[in-house]
Amino acid sequence: MDTLSNGAEKTRTAVLVDFGGVITSSVLRAFTDFGASLGGDPRLPLELLSRDRPTRTLLADHECGRIDAEAFERGFADRLRVHGADVSAEGLTARMQAGMSIDQDTLALLGDLRVAGHPVALVSNSFGTGTYDGVDLDAVADAVVISAEVGIRKPSRRIYAIACERLGVDPEEAVMIDDLQQNLDGAARIGIGGVLHTSAADTRRQLAERFGISA
């Protein structure tokens, strides 16, 4: 249990979970592998996504649903070409995610949590097309919040609030599982606990030891 500033305690009962890098294998590794396939600096795609202003604007617009996947692919291909990578826009996001696989241990953890009575919400930033293929999201989570569908992306506080509202819990009753600290920091701003995901086994342990959420 966590102690609130007013001295009251609320038990963490609900779980919010990211998709890429939690339910899947590492996004960063997949994007680096894609970068290596371009024949130059394997870090180029991630560098542009994190540091290049035009690319960051494209990504934000795509994640919030202001532009579709094809428009993002065209824009990102242009940025890659500006930096020396000759790449086709068609199917770009699918190629970037080709190295990602579904983590069955994480799916098992989420299933165990729900069986134990802990509601689960998926909170995911959109990226490309086919990202969620192969996973029945309604079978994984009690609520699904996709950034392009709600027009807000992580780490905005509002997207976490929407997830809590859909689960019918207060933020102080929830824990967010994500592989990026910045997304946990956003959730923490409204009182949601955080687990930085490195593996299903470690996340299971952290949920039990830090928050008393046993599956």
C-alpha cells in the first residue's frame, strides 16, 4: 500500500500496461536492428525519433491521430533520406517493427492479474499499422486506450486519467507498467504508481513486493 500525503492509505488494485516493449519484445532493439539494415548508423531511427524536431512533430501528430500511418511514413522516410538513409516510405513502420515479438510471459502475467481480480487497462501510443496484430486486446485488458483514438498520447496525464476512468478506479489505486521512465513519470503526476518493465518475471515481483498486487 502507498501512503498518501494526507496520511490516508489506498490499496493499489488496478494495473495499466503499455504495449510495445512490455507486451512485446524490445521496441528499442527492433528499431536499432532496422537502423542497422539501412547500412549506416544503427541508432539513426531512434536518434531522429527522440532528437530531430521535424521527426518528433511527425511522431506526435501520428500518435495523437492528427496524421495517419501513411503520412507519418512518408515524412519519416524523408527525414531518414535527409540523413543519408535511402529508404522507401511504403510499409516503413511495419519494417521497423518486424523484429518485435509477443511476450507470452507478460500475457500470462496479465491473465493471472485479471483472474486474481485486478482490472487491467492497456495504455498505448499508436505507431504505424498492424501494431496490435496477433493479440486480442479485449482478451488481454478490461479497457483499451489507444492514443490516436483518444487524441492524447503518453506521457500526458489525461491519457492515464482516461484509463482509470474506464476501469472505475482512482489513480491512487493504479500501477502503470511501462518500459520508458518518461511514461511512468507522466502517470506519477496524477498519483499512479510505476513499474519500469525489463521482464515479466521482474514486473511480477515488483507488483507483489512494492504494491502488494499478487497474481
